[in-house]
Amino acid sequence: MGFLKNLSMSEFLMFFVYLAIIFAMKFIGLLLLRKLIPSKDFKLRVYPVIEDISNWLVLYGGILFFVFYFSKEQWLTSAFYETEGVEISVLLIIVAVLIVTFANRITKALTRYVMPFIYEQFDVDIGMSYTINRVLYYMVMVLALAISFTTVGLDLTALGVVFSVLGIGIGFGVRNIAANFVSGIIILFERPMEVGEMVEIDGKIGRISKIKLRSTVIETLKEGTLVVPNQYFIEQIVRNRSSAQLYARVIVSVQYGNDTKKIEQLLTESALKTISAMDQMPEKSVEVQFIDFRNSALDFQVEVQVIDVEMKENLESRIRHEIAESFLHNNIKLAEETSEE
């Protein structure tokens, strides 16, 4: 580390003081902007753009300030390592990092502010637009990484051989990650499900918010955020609820020997009484079915069409309360759970 022998700690401390002042000015400026312009439309549409631009200016301005502040220092441009005829210096590493970070930020800005306008003009649906955005991002980042590696003298051919050898060695340990990665690519291109669609996972219904290469993020109403490995969607049966009608379903098991017609009548009356007290029901019809025989039980199902998941859960709970009260008054006993061989 001889190239740092002339490094002055006082100069480094002063640099960080100046940098802190720049960050403080940015923070105060954004805060004043929010206070002086209280418009809701400004905060939702204009302010995020200004915030992004200010972050860009502070980040790259800070890096350029670092380069110019220490431009006369020998350690900044002196080579401390040489490979493939390329002399590696601190400045060269900074340039390589700038390439990657700039590619990352410019791609995100493009997909956030420019591409939505293009999708709207060509009537591209949300699922296809998300796929295009992800593919564009990965392509640009791979290209940026390749350029940055080449800049600092790394041989990509040799790097590929190293990764191949490592891949063979650790392949068994990361096979699930690789499977999820491939499944993510299949989901992005084949599009069996898309961002914004409603799916049912293990009895939980939620909306897809992100499809990443390794996992898919699903936002549910009450269970929070589900992070589901992409391999699950390829190997398991997943119900897509977006195009299907949503129903509140209550299954009731009563003891064998009860009058099935009477049970059906009581269930219908209980469901109708419940939905008559609720607003915004898509329709007031109820479907009751005698769905199965068991060893000592008769199974019935009550179905009512609903608008969303919140209404579904609320209505199912209310119907159960009403059924319990109706069965109590009519001396109807529920079936007891028995272990089946």
C-alpha cells in the first residue's frame, strides 16, 4: 500500500465535511420544497422526479468532487496493480463503479418515466410491460458489468471458466436457486401469470406485485407479503383468480340422519338473511349444495358471489354466525370429527 504513503488524513476529513454539507443542503432544499408547495398533485407527480434528480446530482456530484478534490494526489492515478497490460488505479476503479451505478440508475429512470408513456401509446398490458422492463434491466446491467470488468483488466473468458468450475463444484448446493432462476425466466416470458393478477396460494388469495428472477412477491389482505419461490408456480397447481368470479364459501358438516331438505333450507335462509344486511353485494342469490357423504357426516356448501377478498372473508364469518344460531334453535348437531384409516 505504498501508493497511500502521502495520504493526508486532514484532507480526507475536510472532504467528508464538505460532503456532509452537500447532503445537508439537499435535505433542507427538499424539505423546504415540500413545505412551500403543499399541492397534493405536486407531491405525487413532480416531487418524486425532483427527488430522484437531486439524488443523482448529489451521488455523481460527490464522486466528481472526490476526483477533483484529490486530483493532484499521486495515489489517485498511480497504478497499484497491473494485469493484461492494464494499470489499475483508484481512479480506474471509480470509473468502473460509475459505469455500473450509472447504468443501474439510467435503466430504472427509463423504465419508470419513459417506458410507461410508450406502453400507453402502444396499448401494452401491465404484465407484458413488466416483462419488458425486467429483460431490459438485466440486459443493460450485464452489459455494464462486462464493460466495467474489461475496464479494470479482467479477462471475461477466464472469468467464465472460473465460474464454470465453481458452478460444477457448488451446483448441487444451489440447485434450488438455479431452478427458481430458470422458473423466473419461464414466468417472465411464458407469462402464465402477470403482475397485478389475483392468485390463490395454499388457500391465501393475494395480488402479484413483483416477479423477480428467484421469487414472486404477493401482497395479501391480512397475511402480509408472501415471497413465493418461482419453482412453486411451475410445479404446483396455482389458481389464477383474476378472470374468475370470487365466491364466499362456507362448508358445513352435520350428523348423519338429519333431514337434508331441512338443512338445505336452513342454510339458504341463514345466507339470505346475512347478505340482506350487507351493502354492495353483486347479487342477492345464494347457492346451497349437498356435496358429499362421509362415514358419519353429511357435507353441505354455501356459495355467494362477492366483489373482493375483504368482502369474502367478512361474509363467510357472518354466514357462519347465522348458521350456528339457526342450528342451535332447530336442534341440528354438527358432525363430530373422526379419524379415518
